[in-house]
Amino acid sequence: LLDIAYNSLRKRVANTLLTLQKKYNVADEPNFSIQLSREDLANMAGTATESVIRTLSDFKSENLIALQGSRITILAKDKLQSLVN
């Protein structure tokens, strides 16, 4: 709850993506990919769906992630990590 209250939206979305990568990337792939609805991601990050869509679009334009339908691929894990710290 403290993360939701005090962290920025970009930080929360980046943290959620990194948490999903840590949990589900058992093969330690360099470009982790997960199929996830925007609504589910918004619920995990504790924000509105529209805000997540806008943030993902920003991340895509910064080449941090790639989007293909509901599939999200993390391209720059280190840069996402720097947003969280």
C-alpha cells in the first residue's frame, strides 16, 4: 500500500513489470515476454487502465518495452530497474 501511495505511476508500472519478469522468467530469457491484459496490469500496479495504457506507450517510445497486442516484451531491463530505484 505504501508503494501505491508514494511511488509515481511510472515507477509502479516498471516495478510491476520487473516483478512479473522475476517470477515468470524461469529460463532467464534476455527479452522476457508475457501476455497480460492492460486491465490486469493496472490492477497489479494499483492504477487506472487508461493510465497504464499511457505509461506503456511512453515506455514503448523510450524503447524499454515492445508491445504486440496484449503481449509485453521487456527490452531494457536495466533501464526499467533504474526507474524503480
